[in-house]
Amino acid sequence: MIKKYKKIALGVLCVLWISLSMKAQVFHKQHPSISSSKTQTKGLYLIEIDTDTNQYVYERIDGTLGIDKLNNKDSGFYFWIVENNDNRTFQLYSAKQKGKLISIRSNGTAEMISDHQSKSTELVFRLSQIGSKKTSKNTDIVATGYITTQTLKQYGIKECQCNGLSLGNNRFKIHHAKMSDGNTNIPTQDKIISEPIGLTLHPNPTENLVNFRLIGKTNGKISLSLLDVTGKALMNTTDILNKNGISEGNINITSLNSGYYTIKATLPDGQTLIKKIIKN
């Protein structure tokens, strides 16, 4: 299946989707935990099976994916697309369950999981040679093609060493969701999307200030430590994760000698996150 079609990550489709994502912002405020240098919410979408039978990808009660006739009042048919600017993949978040996103298995079936770091959730869109199928009557169609993972160690499709979503005829038409009176019960992204737990530092390397962004599951007190190469603590401080589980700030390392250092963060639940920093 994959050999016939050109692989294009969703990031490459920005030119096609930018006007549509602008429309989405009219109806949904950009949640601050999603706006970062790494990820960008593209908007709310429907995924139709390319058979002209009005069959759409649907999130079942048990968390697996199936297909059914479109019911625009049912949030199970809607998915938030979040693009990763670093590896040029995207993730499909549930509009039904908070923090759940699509994971494609090696046999082509899919389920909603909470592990944002899983490689099976990092997807690419492979365009079909037949084109987007966008017409004057179907202006909301963004693209037509196949949804697969990137290369995986364990995979179902040999040609690309990836897993491909297998529903209907395995080819999908991506529709930008139209906000109307019929689907106003769809939860907004700030109630659905949870940013992955993690610690990011920038700039890195740096000569003076290093900015940090820390994300946890819940709000509460955190501790931050700056360590040298021997593990000795050069600085210890505390901060608070806000109601969205986020803490942002900076650390001044101007007085330190050039070299490698470690920033260690401990979350309210005891989980430890570690990142290396280089002082120029």
C-alpha cells in the first residue's frame, strides 16, 4: 500500500491547512499549555472513510476505533490535531476523553491511550495520488490519503516499517470540522488535551540565563536543583506548578565555569526529571 504513495508528514501540509486552522481559532481559544515551540494545535477535524458512504472514524465506548455514519452531535467523531514542530509528526487527540490520543497497532487497529510519548501515537499523513478530492461542494476536505506511524522497531507494514490505520478501505479524507449549532457540545481543547509531562530548557547551550518549562500531572510544589558533573548541588530552589500543571522561569548561570551541568526537577508526585545544560 505504502510504496504507491508519497510520504508527507503533516507538518509539510501546513501550506494546505493554514487557512483552515485559522478558522478553528474563531471558535476555540488556544490553550496556553499547548502553545509552545514544540507543539501546535491545528484544529478540530473529522476523518471520513474514502468510499462516499458517509462513514467516519469513530471512537467507541471501549476506547477502540471503528467506523459509523456521521452524527455531528457525538464528540466521538471529532479529533484534535496537534502537530509536533520538532519531528514533523502529528497526534490525534480525542474530543471525547481528556488526555487520550490515537495509537496505531501493528495489525492496523487503533485504540485511545494516555501515553503521549509512545511512538505509536506519532503519525504522518501519506498523500494519495488521486489528490485531495476537494470540490466546490466539499471545501472542508483538507487532504486524502493514509494515516501511519513513523518507522518503528516493531511494525506491521514492511515497505515503510510502520503501522497503518486500517479501517474501511484504509484511505481517509480529512475534513476540517465546521462549528455549528449541531456540534456545539464538542469540548474545547483546553478541556481535552493534556501536554506531556516533561522538562524543556532553552537556549541550550547558553552563557547566562537558561529558561525552563516544567509540566506535571497536577499542581503543587516542585523542587529544582542545578548539579555539576560530580552530582554536587550548586543551587536548590522551589516553585509551584499552576492549575494547569505548568511552571516556567529561568536560572542564571552566568557565574559558572564553561562546561556541562544538570538540572534536576522533582514533581509533586515524586517523579524526577533530568536535563543536561551546556554553559559556554
